Amino acid sequence: MAERKATAPVSRSLQRAASRPAPARTKAPNPRLTEAARAGLLTRSNTEKGTAGRKAADAVTYQRRQERHASKGLTARQAVGHPKTTDRLPTFSYLRADGTYVQRQGTRAEAKRANRVNWLTRQLLEGRITEKEYARRVGGYAPLANGDRFLADPRAVIALTEERRSEGEELWFYESGRS
């Protein structure tokens, strides 16, 4: 059986301060209580839930965990095995101006723009926007970083989309890259 390490007795005033109700969530714990928690006088086992002492003990536990990750150069997400969000780019699809269907990886901003065009395409197919509105909105988009422009001809978009749909192919593809 593991032995518990002996801790110094907690002063009466520290006990009283630690037993008070915890301050608001946005308010930092009492610095005196935080120091006591760092020294090992206040822990999860000798404080009650919802008290200022528990808030200080939890804050110290969190700070130590953050310091451990920071010393290794990791974020909390990376420490549990997830890749950095910049390590994996999102994958998305769109219709290029020459009429070809493209699926590629790019920045989050490009994925957002491509998905906005796909949303407009779906609205066009459902008759919620006119062909003129579609051409005006999609035609105004700047090219992607690789130089591709979106297909802004509404009749061509309808024809190509219906062709893909009849062949049973996926119309739009998006994978965030965050998982």
C-alpha cells in the first residue's frame, strides 16, 4: 500500500477561506489559496466540491497539466494524440471553370469558399435562386490559390450536376481535416 505523504497542518484561517463558496466561474481563485494548493496543503481529497479551496486545487492541477504539455511543445489536443490542425488540411470539391469536377486539399478559407459555391449550386438546382443571380454571385469569386476559377455558367452547372447525379456519383465532398 502506498504511503500518504504528511502535509503540514492547515491554519484555521486557511481552512475558513477554503471552505467558502467558490467565486464566479470567470473570477480567478484567491491567490493565497492557490499558493496553498501549490504547496500541497489543499487537494481534491481535502476540499469539498463547489468551494474556493477546490477551485484553487483544480486551477493548480490544470496549470501543472498545461506546463507539462507546453514543456514538450504540445497543445492539449496533441498531448492526447490528435494532429495539429495545421498538419491536416481540409478536402473539398468544386466544379472548375472548364467543367471538370475537382476534389482536392486546400486551406480552410478555400474550403469555405468552395462550399459556399456548392451551397449556391444546390439553391440553383432547387430553384431558390435564379440563373442570373447564380452567375452574378459565383462569377464574382476570385480564383483559388492554385488558379482555378469556379464554373459560373448556371446552365452548364445544372447539366454537369444532373449528369453526376444520374451516374450515382457524390455531388459534393468535404472533410474538415480536424478529426
